[in-house]
Amino acid sequence: MRGHMSCAMTFSSDDIKANREFFANRLRAEKQKTDVQHWVKGEPAGGDFVLLDVRPRDAFAKAHIKGALSAPLAELSDLMPQLPREKELVAYCWSAT
């Protein structure tokens, strides 16, 4: 096969370890939709966190997840001192991803 070039990617054990750690940390840092659903229902599987709606206040007033606090992104730095430090903060906005 002339003109065909094959490249195999190789990773060191350090690369593989760093990759695993990166994704493990990312998974620990992210909440899944089911975590929030359990939290809204007050179920232990939901965990113990504060849910922040970072959309504008008018959007929060129209509709929001039950139990969420309004903390518009534009005001977040001013609101931070008022938020509990002993709990994980989980934010949501318009994006579905």
C-alpha cells in the first residue's frame, strides 16, 4: 500500500495515570441530573449541596428548580460571602449540557 502511513499512539504509564486522575477528579466535581433530582426530593442519594441558579433574576422568578437559590452570575462575586462555606456549591444556567 503505497502512500499509506500508519501511526500508532503510545502513552506512558504516567500519561495513563494522569488521564485517569483527571477524569476521576472531573467526575467528583460534576453533579449529574439524577443527583439534583434526588436532592430536590430530599433523598440522601442527592447529597448535601447548595444549588445556585446563576441565570438572571427575572428568569429565576419565572421558573427555577425547587430549593435553588438565585445567584445571578453578574452578582456572584458579591454574593459569595453570604453562601455557606461548609457545603458544596452547584450552579446551573440555561445550557442543557
